[in-house]
Amino acid sequence: MDIRKDSWTVFNENQPRVLVQMKRLRWTVNPLHQTQNEGRSAVDLAGGAQLVAEHIKSLFQNTEPENEKLLTVFCGMLMNYSNNNDSLQAQLINMGVIPTLVKLLGIHSHNTALTEMCLIAFGNLAELESSKEQFASTNIAEELVRLFQKQTEHEKKEMIFEVLAPLAENDAIKLQLVEAGLVECLLQVVAQTVDGEREEDIAQLKTSSDLMVLLLLGDESMQKLFEGGKGSVFQRVLSWIPSHNHQLQLAGALAIANFARNDGNCIHMVDTGIVQKLLELLDRHVEEGNVTVQHAALSALRNLAIPVVNKSKMLSAGVADVVLKFLQSEMPPVQFKLLGTLRMLIDTQAEAADQLGTNGKLVERLVEWCEAKDHAGVMGESNRLLSALIRHSKSKEVVRTVIQGGGVKHLVTMATSEHMIMQNEALVALGLIAALDLVAAEKDFVGASLVSVLHKLLSDERSAPEIKYNSMILICSVMGSEPLHKEVQSLEFIDVVSKLRAHENKTVSHQASLTEQRLTAQS
């Protein structure tokens, strides 16, 4: 399964999807920890939070100055009561304080102190997943965008960003924020800060562009902003890629990766020249380049390469050649995306698979990464690409390159993977090796205990029908080798195969009959 959502954080190789995690602050006022906890317990036991929440509900429409001071104190009390305490935050959410506080924010947005206290309370409550549904049922998006548009000070914008970031992880709220005009606000901040050298400008640029990428992780919000590839937001994001600012390059490439989440978008983008922009960006980061930008650009190329009609166009544009420039990278995030991009490119592309499969340096690197046990994602993708080179090229020269590079043992190990799709890819590749050059592969097959692995796969009731089928095909293919033939006989394969004649899958039962005949004839 290809999951196309992408962004940059701490790299997690086991999950193709990696979410943006924006900087978060836990807000605290006068943090006297022990005293706070004692006070919270006393308030909790007395039902104080419920009383305060009810007072806020009864008073939130009153805009008199003295009432606003009281509301500020009440909001501060709720904020301190729930700060850094998930169970107390959940308690407030269950009391239904969120809709009340959102209404309060809208009515009293002119009051700076009360507004700030509301934002801090929102920042605490928004961390809990259970709060998102309540927030989504309010007009929080409109209120926050309206408030953001009024701000001129960096600190005030940062406070709003701290609320927006956790809320924008919810897909429904993403769409609400887009419809409320947040994207236009973010683009304006980017334009105002891109050339700034002050620390606060750099911080706002990063926060704004990161939040843009986060909004694009929602399917509906992403498609709304894409607008068939003609949307003004999409065009502005495109202009970030050739920028000299690394943060904008990163955000631009990640945005393209997220726009490239369905075939229609991908086809449109490739036809309108996105690939060349990404290749130019990668070329700028080959030598001691920015790893996050490399990762993001490769992510975009990988997604764009998924539709079949895009593959030949991208290969003709020289994507494979540029991607291979990063073959010496020692950074797992880059390795992982590099491998995924090449694997997507050669799918059904025999000529490209042949060309890459006979590249000794590439195969040597793949074999090396097949042993990267500290990086499961890289190891898995290396095995899958090694298999794909053989499966899509069906070339004897590619098979020989893989054999000479020491790749056979890794494909045998791949056949024992816990993932059925990887097992099957390995078995098909091994079958092609046996069919195209059994003599050259014989020693590696014996050394990797291939026959024993196949016996286990056929004996295991949990093995999927296609695994059993391809295992039997492979057994028949290796019978032409004397040492492998002897191993087959010693493990009494006939007994295992004969039982499969009664398999519920007709393809498996038919192949079992054929395999049994072959084994019997050559016994």
C-alpha cells in the first residue's frame, strides 16, 4: 500500500507517513508544583471547576469591564487547574467548556488579557485528541483566523500558532481553517518574513510554512487548495521550490509531495513541469546539501512516480540519474526515499529496470543496505528494490549482477518476511533467478538454505495461497540442480505437496498436482 502523505520530522522508517510535529509549549502561570497539585485536588474535590465553568457560561455575553476582569480570572483558573494534567483537561472537555470559551473569544476579542487567557486554555485543551471533535463543532477556525488577522506583534501571533498547530492535526478542522482564510494569512506572513534576518522573522517563516504543509495533509483541504492545479495557493507554493531559503524549499517540496496524493494531481503536475523544478532543487543539494530538503524532494518524486503514465516521462526527464547521485548518502531518511523513488520508477518499466539492475554500484549499495538492521525501513526497501529490478527486467544480465553482488541470500531471507507482499516479491524474483541462471545461483541457493525455507513456507498453514503457489513453482525450477534436488528429496517434499492437492484454492491445488508429478518423476 502506498501512503503518500509526507512531511519532515524525526525519521520513522516503519511508517511511510510522517506527520509534521510543530513546536509546542505547555503554558504555565506561577508553576509552584507541589502547591499547585494540592490546590487542584482541593478544587477537584469541592467541584470548583464545575462551578467556575457554570459562571463562565452565565457571564460570557456580558462585555462590561468589571465582568471581563472576572472572566479573565475564571479562564486563568481553568487554565492553571488543567495545565499538564490530561485527566483534568478531559474533565473540562466533558463539562463542555470548549464551545463556551470559543463564544467568549468571539465576543471579547477586543480584550487583550481575556483573549490571551482563552488562547492559553485552548492550547492546553487542544493537546487532547478528545477535544478535537468539540472544537470542530464550533466556529473556532473563523475566530482564530479573525484574531490572527488583527495581530501585528510576533508574540501574539505565536500564541495563536500554538493553538492552531494541534487543532490542525484534525482533518475536519484543517478544512475549516482553509475555508476561514488561514492559508492567505500564512502566505502573507511568509512574504513578509522570507527576507528577514531577525530571529522572530525566521521563527514566523518556519511556523507559517510548516502549518501550510500540515493543512495539506487533509485530503479535502489539500484538494480544495489544489483547484485542478490552477489554484493561486498551489502556484505560490510552487514558487517556493526555486527559492534560496532552505525552509521554503523544504516546505515547497513537502507541499508538492502532499498535493501528489492522487493520480489526477500527479499526472497534471508532471505534465506541467514540476519534475524539472524538483530535479534542479536536488542538484543544488548534492554536495553537503540540506538533508531535510533532499528527503522532501525525493518524497515528492516518489509520489509523482506512482501513476503508470508518469513513469516513462519521469525516466526521460532524467529522474533516475539525479536520484542516483544520492547513492552515497549516509542519512537513512534520504536512503529510504531514494529507494522508494527508484522502486516506483521501474515498476512495469523493463528497460529502466534492466539499466539500473546492471549498475554494479547500485546493486552493491542495495546489498549493503539489505543488512542495515538498525534501519528496518531502509533494509526493507533495499530488498524490495533488489527484487523489483529482477521482476521488472526479467533479464539474465540483471540476475547475474545480483548474484555477483551477493544479493541472492537477502532475497531468500526476504521470503521469510512477516509481510506477505514482500514474501511474494522475493519468491517471484528467486523463481526468475532459477529460471534464467540456475547454475550461477546454485551455490548461493544452497548457502542460504533456500530449499529449507520453501519447505517451511509450504508446511505453514498460515502461508497465503500465492506464497504456496510460488513456492511450488520455485521447487520445480531448482530441480535441475543436483545439490538442490538432493535437498528436496531429503526433506520429503512429496508429503507436504500431496496434502496441498486438497487446498481450497484451485490454483494452489492444481499446482500441487503438477509439482507432485514432477517430484515423483524425478525421485
